[in-house]
Amino acid sequence: MGLADILVEELESTVVRSAIGDRTFDNSFEDSEEDEGGLLSWLWNGGKRLVGFLVANVGKFISFSLTGLWSLFVSTSQFIWNFNWNMTDTEIDQQIQQRWNALSGMLGGTLGNSAGYLACGILPGATIFAFNEPLGAYVLKNVGEEMAEEFMSNLAGLVRYCFMSGVQSLILWGFKNVRKFIKSNSQLMGRLFGSNTEKLVKAWGNEGSKPWSFAIAVDNAVESIPNEAIRNFVEEFLEEAWDGCVEAGYVVANSIDSYLALEKLRQQNQPPLGRTRYVEIQPDRSIEDQRIILAGPQEALRPVIVQTLTNYQLMESRDIGTFVGAPIDEYLRAKPRTISLQIQFFSNKTPPWTKRGNDRLVSATCSVPDIDPSKIDWERIKLACGGANGYLYGRYRVTGFLDNGRQMAVYASTADEAEDRMRALLALSKAELIKKPTITEDRTEDNTGSYLKQPVQIYPAYFTILNQYQIPGALGSGIPINGKRYIRKNDRIDLWVDAKPNDFEARIIELLKKPGAENLTT
């Protein structure tokens, strides 16, 4: 059969096109009433819809929330608690200027990200649209959605940081002006309260003044207690009282927000979301015992499944417990951490780290400060933790005071076991004991009269390396510690597995780099 024998009507593409019928590209950015506008009309319609999207979603991150208010209260309280009331006017101006500099950097990043999307996303899409309208519309639709999502995320962070910095800058500015007013009336203060008061007011905030804050005052008061038992009681009481108050506040705020959101959802008279479904999710197929059960209406369950898997991927290699719970005396007295090792133990030898049957889950965390980078070896760390079989946990606590101003504590079934485990772990650190460790016994009982900390075998699960350095050029993403800004790195490496991870050395090398150091050389 030659070319002349081929009929257009019999071509496979023609047959398929006829079966499909008319094909219409549905562009969500296009108005059906303005089909003749070409590229300019499409960009105009897309711009209107993008602005509408931003206006509709901007309230999501500035809306009223009790959780947000409580977070603001906690951060402001910590700022005032550690505020140096003897700082000079120059230092106050520098801190305010640093916040404005950081805000300028975040603003530049937000606008730069948008400019990049415009130059490398919208412009190529518009060029494609000029030659192929369906393909160009599809590209512009996807790029526009990604650009809007990125912009909203950056804008949300910018607004939150601007609000927090504004509150702190307002406190600094107000304190500076109030102090200036009081110092201008030092003679009046002297007449009312005596000549010594006049001298103190005049010297308030001068160069070389000794720092004073509520945190320093409380720390000095606690350290002045001669009785060690009472001193330890007061230290633990203050630490746990603050932690408990913060956690309880978040629980209350989250509960109220959730309740109000559910009530609002019930009042919207939405159509039925489908019948109740039950879904079993296994996020990690290598862990047979780890399964998540979800139940709910079919339509409402679909986004929850995606969210559950996303949260698991985000939190799989992170442990929020390594960022909180540090003793208050270390936060107030010790130097900022550089490289420290956080080791997590569980009574389960393998994940999931949850209760199994009637056996309760016992967990313990050991912190090794100022670790020696040359001693970061997977086998060595696991051996220091007691090897694959771990060690026997219990109610005896051994506390070691180190020459870097920090403490290190280990619980075990006997005092000798706790001291041996602490010394084995301390061999990974540059710090040394300054005196013989202190041995205490936790005799707390439950309702049946049994000790809460019963002897139980715990196993090393994973360790986390916290790495933070002072980075002068990275204020926008820094962590405020003792009036300075630090950048923190962290990672989590499993110890429960039988063999060292293949990428162990590469991850350790990356963790030991000074965060942000590569940016300082440019």
C-alpha cells in the first residue's frame, strides 16, 4: 500500500480525536467573558486573581489566636527576665538597630524570592504563551500558584518577626526614655530618698556598669543558699514551675482554639463529608510495629492522611526534646553551647517508641556537652551507651559538675552503674569533672507505694548532635543567647540499628562545619 492509499479519516489520531470530541483547556486564571484579549488579557485576569488570593489568605497568619498570644507572652517574658537593666544607651540603640537590620534582610529575601519567580517563572511562561497558548497558560498557572505559596510563607515569617521585634524594640525604647527622665530628676530623687539614691540614679546605665537582670538576681539568690539540699530543691522547683506553666498555657490555648474552630465548622452547615472510614498507615515499611490508625468522614480524612505522612517525614529525624529542658542554672551561668551530644534511650529496643501492650514505655535522655570532634565515632558512642543491650535504668542519680560550668546527670539502678555510665559518656567530651560526682536517690512513690523509677533495661535509640556558633553576619536566622546571635545545626543518627549508617561520616562532617561560615567569606 502506497501513500496514496492512506485516508485521513482512517488515521488512528483522527479516530481518537473524533471519539473524544471537542477539547477545551480550562484555565483557572482566565475569565470566560474575555476570550479575545490574548496574552495581555490573560495576564490581567491572572493578576486580579492573584491579588484576590493574597487578600483572601493574608488573614491566616495575622488572625486572632490564643496560642499566638500565649507564644508572644512567653517570648516577651523571657526577654524581660533576661533583660540587662544596666545596659547603656549605646547598647540599647545598637540592639534596636540590629533588629531593623535583620528585618531589612528578611524583607530583601522576600522581595528577592518574588523577583526570582517573576524573572525565571512568569516571564518564560509569558513567552511560551505567545507561541502556544494552552501550554503557556498551564505553565503560568503552576508558576503562579507556587509563587503565591512561597510569597505567603515568606510574608508570614516577615510579619511575625516584625511584630516580635517591634514589641522588643518598644520595650527598649521605652526603658531608655523612662530612665533618661528619671536621671534628669536625680536631685529630686535624692531629696526624696537620700543622697545615695541620687548617686545611684546618676550612675544608672553608665559605661562599665555591672550587668543586672532578674535572671542574674535569682541565680545569685539561689546560689547563696548554704544548704545544698534546699538549694537543689529551689533550683528544680523554679525550673519545673516555669516549664509546667508554659506547657499548661499552650495546652489551654490550643484547647480553646480547637474548640472554637470545631464550633465554627459545625455552624457552617456543610454538606455531608461521606461515611466514616478507617485507615491504617505504615509510614516506614522497615518498622513493622509502627502503624497509625485514622478514622473519620471520607472527605475529611483525605487531607489528614497527607498531613500525617508529611508530619512524619518532617519529624522523623528530629527530637523537639533536645531543644528544651536544659537546667536553669546552666542557661544562666554556663557558656553558650558549641557542640553537644544528646543521646536518647528507650525501654523498647527498636521503634516505634510507644507503649506496647501492658508494658509502659520508659525513656531517658543524656546530654554530653562540649564533645570532642575527634571522638565522634558511631561504635564508640554506642559502646559508651552500654552497647546494643544498653544498661539498667533506675532511681539512683549521679550528678557531675564539669569545669565548663555545666552539669551532667545519669540515672541507673545502682549508684556505681550510674557513675560508670556517666564516666564512659564523659570520655566523649572535652570537659572534665571538677570533683567527685554527687549521688542522690529518687524515692518518689506512686499510689501503691512503689518507687516510680523501677529498674528497667533501656537501650540506645539515637543521638542528636547540636552544633551552634556565633555568626555575626546571620542575624535574621540567629538564636539569641546571652545578648548575642547564634546559628544552630542539628541532626539525628540512629543507634538502635545493628550497623553504622552508610552516610555517617558525611553527616558528621557537615554537622561539624560552622553554620553560616561559608557565607562570611563572600
